Amino acid sequence: MDDRALAFKILNKIELDKAYSNLVLDAVLSTDKTEHAPFVSSLVYGVIERKITLDYILSGFLTQPIKKLKPQVLTILRMGTYQLKFMDKVPTFAAVNESVRLAKREKCAYAAGLINSVLRKIASCEIEYPCTDDKFSDLSIKYSCPVNLVKHFSDDYGIENAEMILKSSLGAPETVLRVNTLKTDADTLISQLEKDGFKAEKSPLIDNAVILKSGAVMQSSAYKNGLFHVQDTASQLCIQALDPKPDEIVFDMCSSPGGKAFTIAEKMENRGQIYAFDLYEHRVKLINDGAERLGIKIIKGSVWDSSIFSESLPIADRVLCDVPCSGLGVIRRKPEIRYKDLGFVDKLCDLQYNIINVSARYVKSGGDLVYSTCSLNKAENQNICDRFLSDNPSFKKVTLSDDDGYMTLMPHKNNTDGFFIAKFIKD
């Protein structure tokens, strides 16, 4: 199967199954091998994240409404438009001709003429984004984000930050690796990666973090030998705030796939005990398998519902609650999140508040509790924490920033995922 046909297959599966793009992409590419996986990935992610913009462009060249097109034809038109307008290295003739060829192969030959005509017209025109009195609508089209989400970001962080959040949500984010300090250091890891054919450099933001510049690093000998795990800078800063020490007892309440637990173990020098919980056995297996690859001995992965208190568990020195969230800080990694109905957040907030309250019961006197999300949503972040402090006077806020004491990381300001961190100490 050629690359565009493979991208077409993946996009249709994501649409049909309402699945996360990264999971479908990884699953398909692991079975349908292609030497051009980066092209396929860029095309798939690009079409998803730019869907509103692509449909706006297409609407200017169609005589019928977008919704009347067959889904397969619309997918091919979106793919062609994305290649023409957002992929610099794809020649116009290739984008157009291969789209027509794909239509014929996928039993859409009846639309080949339409596809050819529309894409040729788009190729010869510059994109003109709307500039009206409706700022929210204009930003929605330019940055391919539903109006309600544009309004949400504006309400929480102001219109200027909202636009920068949306702008930073487009395009591939950098890949950050956490150095396994139990086995190596940053300089040695970079050297080993170079031997494996990968370019990397030290992060300027945090120690023992390496920024990958190219390549599918999971195929490297450095990965197989457990010299690192993949973890964004924001997540690493979360563990920096937790500040675990050797010989302590630490709980990671919602742990899978285990990246934070691994960093905690490395900071603890593989001494002490980490209880890593998740709801599902297959996700706990990810934690345990990852710990084994990294040579970590102190993680105990267990199936458990962190919203339920267990009398059988010990009291902990530190507890991390990286709770299930809307993911509004990582839409550049999971672009389909931007199209979700925000109505589901209310139920999430109830769960998040329940988990932090249960987690607080495990913290010893003088111990630390860290609450975090990969969301940019004050309802899930500041509001939860303010309510927790009001209802739990035995806990005091530890100041992490100069504004409200909490730490809110934004892609355009911090060059990280969107992330929220709060820290509390128990009297």
C-alpha cells in the first residue's frame, strides 16, 4: 500500500472508530510497514488538526455544501488540500495527480474530475483567512478550532493568550527524553544516540532532559538498553515539584503509562517504594514493563481505582495525583481533542476532586501532595485546588509561581505541553 493510501486508511479508521490518532497511527504503521512513515504521520496529523481550515478552503471552490460530499471524497480532498497548502516539499502535480489516483483506487472514480478541478484551483490561489468583527469565528477558521473552545481559552486566559495557545497547537511538537540517571548521563546518552543515527541535544529548561531532533527513537539501541524514556518537559517539571527523595514511600495515583513513576524512581536512586496505580491491568503492565526495561526495582504497579480509599495501603511521604483530564494542554499531540464537546468536563471535575481528596488521606504529617493535569482549563485546575484548600485546612499551598502560587505551563510561553501543577504540604 502506498503512503497516501495508507494515510487515507488511517484517517477513515480514526473517523469511523472515533479513536485517538496516535493509537491508530501506531497500530497501522506497525503492521503496514512503509519507509515513509514520517510523511504518513505528518499527513494524518495535519489533516486532523487543520480540518476546519481545510473545509473553509474547500468551501470556496465547491458548488455544493461540504456535508453533501461522500466521506471518502471529502477525506481525499482534505488530504490534497493539506499537501498543497501546508506541506512545503510536496510538488503540486504530485498532490493533485496522486489524489485523483487515490480516488480511482478507493472506488471514488466518479469524483475524480471534481477532485482534479478543485485541487488545481486551490493550488493556484493564496489562502485568505477571514478578518471580521467576529474574532472568535476568525480564530476558529485560521487555527482550526471550534468556536466554543476558542471562547473557552479566551475566557480563562484572555484573547491574546488564547490565540497563541491555538497557534502553538498546530504542527509537530518536539520529542523530549528523560535520561535514566540510574544507567547513564545526558552527555553519554546523546553520544549513544548519535551512534544509533539520531540527533539530540540537552534541554535548556531542565537537567537530565534531552531534546530529540530526528528519528523514530524507539528503534534505537539506547531505548532497548533502557537509557531513557520519553517524557515532555512539563511532566518532568511536575516531578521536580514533587521532589522525591531516596528511601521514601511515594504514591503515583493515576500512573499509566508510567513516565512520572520512572522519573520519581530515578530521583530516588532506586531506593524506597513507589506505589503506581491504574484502573486497568493492561495499563499496569505498561508500567511494569517500562520499569523492567529501565532497570527500576522499586515500582509496584497495581490495579486500583484511585477514587476509592484503601485501608490496606501505608501512609506516604509524597503523593502525586496526575488526574484524568480533558487533555486541552496536549491538543498538538492529540489533535482530535479540539473537536470534543466540552460538556464532558463537568463529570471529569467531579472525578478529579474525588481523587485529590482520597489521595490526601494517604499523606503523612509534613508530607507533600502534588496535583497535576495536562489541561489548560481553570475548572479542572485552579478551581479544583482552591476548593480542596477550602475543604482541607490541614493542607497549605506551596508557592510554585509568582501569580496564584500554582504553576500553569503554556506551549507558547514555556515551550512545553500545556500543563498545570499545584503542590500542598500537610500540617
